[in-house]
Amino acid sequence: MADANSPTLADDGTDRKRIVNRLRRLEGQVRGLQAMIESDKECEAVLTQIMAAKSALNQVGMHVIGHAMKKCLVDENLTAREEIVSAAFSVYLRFRELSCANQVAVPTGAATPEQVLELLRQLETEIRSVHSAMSADVDCESALIELTAATATLNAVGLAVMGHAMQNCLIDEDTSSREEVIDSAIQVFLRYSSCVS
């Protein structure tokens, strides 16, 4: 709960309800990813779902940031367009800074399905924390911190799955020359780069 001096995300609830609905759908996607990993679905299908979840999280993230800008992170006394744009851009840069600083350890080498499932469970918990922050009257900075934690964890999931997939199914086992393996790896990075950006 926010203290009396911290700006909060309080409003009439309409924007927050939309964000909470998006978060619920994202939680469902994460549970779907867990089921895919548990049932050993093909690598490309899992990576495609990670890209979809990453896109959904980016979208909900921009809505959370926008809501926070309107409610508490951009000074309501600003009236000049240039000042408002500058303040909004500063908030966005702050979110990016928090995202870069909030890294999650990724297993080196090929991640095991158990490691990926653990990261997905952590992600589900973090999405619930964003959900709780948006449902309650919390301070704006707390909501952004919860959002950046979820973003960092989803990036770690993408990297872990990509590393596993590269070792086990995306690079042909018959590829033997150093150059061919590197070329294949670059193609995987290009194809699935949105999993980890």
C-alpha cells in the first residue's frame, strides 16, 4: 500500500480494469507455455509462444507506463507540450533503465525443462504482482518495478528456451563445420530475436 506522500495509481478504475484483463490473459499464456514445456512440444512452437507472450507483455507494459504517466509520474501542473513530452520520455527512459538493471540469471548451456519451468513459475508470480499493483492503490514506482521484474524474467525464459532449442532441435545435428554451425546460430538469433529483446 502506498504511503500518504507517494503518488499512486488510483483512478476511476476503467484503465486499470483493462490492464488487469490483459494481465489475466498474459497469465493464461504463461500457463500455456508451462504446459507446452511439460508436454515437450516442438522447439519452434514454444519459441513462437514466447514471442507472443513477449509481445503481450510489451503491450501491457506500455499501458501500465501510460497509466502511471497520466496518474502520477508526469507532473499534472505541466501544461506546455514540450514539457509534457519531455517528462513522458523521461518516465519511459526510467522504465528502460529499470528493465536493463533488473536481470535474471539464465542457465548457461542448454537449459533443462525443469529450469525453464521454474522461470515460468517465477514469471507467473511476477505477473500476479503487477496485477496486484494495478488492482490496489500502490505507488507508481512500485508498479513499474514489478513490471520490470516480469520483463526480465520473460527475457530469461526466452534465452533459456532458445539455448535449449539451439542445442537440441534448431541446428541440424549434421551441421559440422564451424562456419555452418555459426551461420545456423545466427539464423536462429535473427528469427527469434524478439524472444529476448
